[in-house]
Amino acid sequence: MPKGYWIARVDVRDPEGYKDYVAAAKPAFDKYGAVMLARGGRHELAEGQGRARNVVIEFESLQAAHDCYHSPEYQTAKAIRQRFADGEIVLVEGV
């Protein structure tokens, strides 16, 4: 079965407040077996409009990625994130 991924691009407006999101998201990520492949760090904008923070998270399947995103645990974290950052998240099936 192909892996599933979250691809997130984020501009953090309040770095201190964003720490609360990171802490709140951890239980959902732990529950669904998330593996952080890229989280922040250096990047190169090669094309299009970019964001300051780029994140790639691997899950065992697209269903697990979906279940994590829609879980009550992550929805609590999402509400915090939206107070402190702007961005996009897409869920993608691997090959």
C-alpha cells in the first residue's frame, strides 16, 4: 500500500504562539504514526509563490494521513495553528 503524506506550507505570524500548536499537534501525530521528513529548515524557492516554512509528514497510508488530519486531536491543534499562522496543507498518496 502506498504511503500517505501531508505537505504543508506555512507563514508563521506569531512564533511563540505557534509553539502551542506544535505541542497540541503531537498527540495526533503520535497516534497516527506520523514521521517528520521535513519541518522548517532551509529551502529554495524554485517556482511560484512560496511560504517561509515547509513541512512534509509521512504516514503509513493516505487513509492514515486523512484520519490524522480529521481527528479530534488534530482539529484542536488546527484551531490553535490558525490563530498564529497562515498556510495550506494537502494530503497526497505516494507512489
